[in-house]
Amino acid sequence: MEHFVPISRFPVGLEFPADLRMRIRHDPIRHRLVFIGFMSKTEFDRLCQLSDDWSYRRSLEELFRLCTPEEPPSGFFKKVRTVLGML
């Protein structure tokens, strides 16, 4: 699955690691940062270390959230959330 987030400016000269280039890209026409599939914390950390640019890092963090599915609550906490009307 392909996920994307807007990015206002892409750091000049930033190049993605060779082993991730098939999964992450910058779309300069649509101003998007695009990632295919699940992004691990290790991959996120590697990509984050590529630049100190906060625009890039904020967009990458948002992309990481989209690429990391949340597990539905289970057991006791699911019952508590149901009782509280949070589900």
C-alpha cells in the first residue's frame, strides 16, 4: 500500500539510502513524500537522520504514523473503552 503526506519543501541534496529507494520517494510535482508498505522504527530512524530540516522531519513523522497500523484494543481495555463510549 502506498502512503503519502504533503511536504512543503524537500531538503536540497537529500538522497535516500539505496536499499530504501524502491519504497520511499519525493514527488516534487505534487509536493508529497511517499512510502510503500510498512515503515519500521529502524527505517524511520535512518530516514530521520538524513536531514536536520524540520519540515522534512515533520512530514516523515506523519508518514511513519500512516505506515504503522494501530492494533485494535483488546480484552479489558476494550471493555473499558466500550463502557466509556470511546469505541
